[in-house]
Amino acid sequence: MPALPAHDLPGGTAPLGDLEVTRVGYGAMQLAGPGVFGPPKDRDEAIRVLRTVVDLGINHIDTSDFYGPFVTNEILREALAPYPENLVLVTKVGARRDDQGGWPPALGPDELRTAVHDNLRHLGVDALDVVNLRLEADHDDHMGPMPQPVAERYGVLADLQQQGLIRHLGISTASADQVAEAQTVAPVVCVQNAYNLAHREDDALVDSLAEQGIAYVPYFPLGGFSPLQSQTLDDVAKRLDASRMAVALAWLLQRSPNILLIPGTSSVEHLRENVAGAGLELPADAVAELDGIGR
């Protein structure tokens, strides 16, 4: 498949701060080993995936130093440095990996500063395009996200932004109130939360951010490590002679113009399927059926 200009990719492009990115991006998490821990089974294939991402015209790659840890960023540097001029690398800080492959928080000021410098070094860049502050995912099943101090943590990243080490800031695993708190410290260019056909708790936030011109980046757009399960999705996919994956991605692109996709894969073939699938045009009756899944 020849490289596609960005405007020919499904969904075209959208703003990410003052950057213009393809709405179909790529999430590099799966380039690490099982459980996002350790090296990949096939490093050469991981490198081919990243080079194919660029060949397809995708200019938005989501990564983090805690994928591996360090593995994904090191593969990115090996595969793509010196980076294409318009490539936008989005990383995140706020967690680390323990010896058992867990994801304990790393939200202290010194931990955040160290994480930014580690990302700079492992990616081999002088400044990071976008850094997301990943908040803890702790929540109460009845009360929703538990209150967490945001301003101080976001302020650490804002200081590094003032030093020229970060171009733009975003926030991840955040409630609407936490997004608003971060905005009192420094501009937020993107919010990265769990969102897909079946998990629609952020519907109001998606719409609010669209009104503000802020990107919304759903992680686990296909359900995460447990794939989306829905008879309605299966029925719509069968009727349209499309894959469940294609329908789920296409629905997200049609859901709101500020949604940016970062589906991940460690396979070149699967990458091409994701890009092609996102271009599926869903008729209005199919959208109406799919909208009902998460309500």
C-alpha cells in the first residue's frame, strides 16, 4: 500500500494544540512484551509496524516510558529517528512499573521531573510534543473518580513546559472537574480517558471539550485487553459486511470531530486493518443502534 497523505486518512486531521495531527493515530503500548512488560516477541516486526505507521501518513503516535518500561520509546527511537518533521509524539507520566509488572503511581514532583527527562533521553528529543499527566485510576464504585490533587502535579509539568522541555500538556484518567482544575494552571490540549461504544461515561466531557477545541483521545477504543462484547455490534457489523473492529473505530470517528484514535497493535497486517476499518461510513440507522449500546 503506498503512503497516504494525511488528508486521505479516515477522518482527516484535527488540531492538537497548535499541531495538526491525523485523527487516526497509533498507540505504541502493544509494542512491548505481554502485559506491556519486557521486550517484544519480535522486535523486527515492531520496527516494521512503526515504519509502516509513518508510510501510511499517520503523524500521531502515543507512547510512554512506562511501557516496557522504556522498551517502547527505545524501539521508537531505533525505528524512526531522526523523526519526520511533522511527527507528533505524545507521551505520558505519572506511573512506573514494579518488578511484578504492576502500575504503581509516580506522581511526586521529583518523580514527574525524572519521568520527563527519561522520556526525552529514551526518545532522543530536545522537547516533548505533548505530555499527559496520568492520574491514578482509583475510584469508588458508587461515587466515581476519587478526588486527587491535580493543580500541584500539573504545575510541575507546566514549569517544565516553561523551560522549553514540553510543548503541550494534557491529562489522562481524569474527571471533568480534574480537567477544569488543570486548566486553571496551564492549557490542556487533550484528555485521554477510557471510552468506547460500551463505556460512555465521558459523553458529556467529549461534547464539552469539543466546544473548547480540545482533543479527546479514547484509550481502549476496542475494549482493551477484554474485547468489546455486544450482540448489537455483531449485528451491525454483519449487516454492513464489516468487522466488529471497523465498526467500533468508525463509530468513534463519527461520534465527535475532536476524537483522535490511537488503536494499538504489534502487527503490520492488523495496523493496516485498523486504518482501513476506521474509514467505514456508518449509515444513520447503524449509528442510532450503536449509540444505544452504552446507554
